[in-house]
Amino acid sequence: MGAPTAAVIASNIAPVIAIDGPAASGKGTLARRLAAHYGLPWLDTGLLYRAVAVGVLNHGAALDDEPVAVAIARGLPADFADNPALRTGEAGAAASRVAALPGVRAALLDAQRAFAARPGGAVLDGRDIGTVICPDAPAKLFVTASAEARADRRYRELAARDPAASYDRILADIRKRDADDASRAVAPLVPAADAVLLDTTSLDIDGAFASALAIVQRLLGAPRPGR
């Protein structure tokens, strides 16, 4: 990514943008587009947990084997995000289980905070960015949508390449992940007290991005780049 725009630099606020939300809410797409808009680096923190989960499974261990999971979390390679296995439904479900392990969350904490502390700022999306990773971020969004809308989005995405994709199964998986994420003892999925809620249920991606950008501009106190 390029350097932050002059407009953001002029605001004298490190533009750390923290985006949280449940699965398939659109937070990743919004984070990527906001990062491109502001010329900031972006980290999809969910991929960290997916990488740990896939590593545990490849190791032949159980997903609740905390010592193995912590060792894998501490030894993730720099190119971990390039593994296509991280983007499967199985990896997502497994990630929710390893994410509930306190040792795994602790092992990944410093790496996420170091990314956020880059000179000039950064964009991070996940489930505890505004509450744990970057509690002092000047711009926090909590992106949500109904479970049915999120299942429909995921179904359309998967059905294009997998004729066996099932909307009912996807909806059930999303509801289970929501319950798992909200009920875990460490860093449960909840909006930060100062996060702005963005419900994307009835928005297409362009409408969601326009809304997110307006929120971030207001929170950062910076004009749109180029203006």
C-alpha cells in the first residue's frame, strides 16, 4: 500500500480504523476498500485464526489442544495468508474454536497491535479490534446484518463454484458461529462502547461503503482525499 493521503496526515490523527462484526457481515470487503481509499495497510485478523486452525488440523491435533495451537500461532510464516485452504467454510468454523483458546489470543495479540502501530495508521478487521486490539482507535465500526442476509450472501458466493452449497446449512453455520463468538469467555464478539453501528442488511456493497466512508470521515475529522 502507498503512504496515507495528505488529507489524513493533515488531521494529526493516526488513522487506525477498527472494524468488527460477525461472519459475512461485509466487514472484510469494507475494510479492504477503506484501506485502498486511504492508502493504508490492511489486516484481516480472521485469517490469523484460520491459519492457526488449519495448522492444528494439519498437525493431526484436536482443535482444543491449546499447547499445539499456541505453538502454531507463534510460528505462523509471513506468507500465511496465501494458503487457499484458509478461505473454506471448514476453516471458518474451525477458527471459531481455536479463537476461544486464551493462549492463542494472547499469542496473536502483539502481532496485531504491532500492525496497528505502523507509522501513519492501518485498517484492521475482526471480532475484537475495537474492544481489545485497538481500544484507542479513533475510528471504530461494528458492521452487522441479519443472519438471513449474511447466509444469502455466503450462499451466492459459494454456489457459483459449488453446486452442492446449501443455504440452510450455511444459515445454521452462521448462527452457530454467532453463538460461539458471542459466548466465548475471552474477547467475546461485542461492539466497543464507542463503535458506530453499521447495519448492511439492506445495503449493497457500494451503499455500505459509502456509509462506512462517511462514518470514518466524521470520526477522523478529515476531508475526503483530494479535496
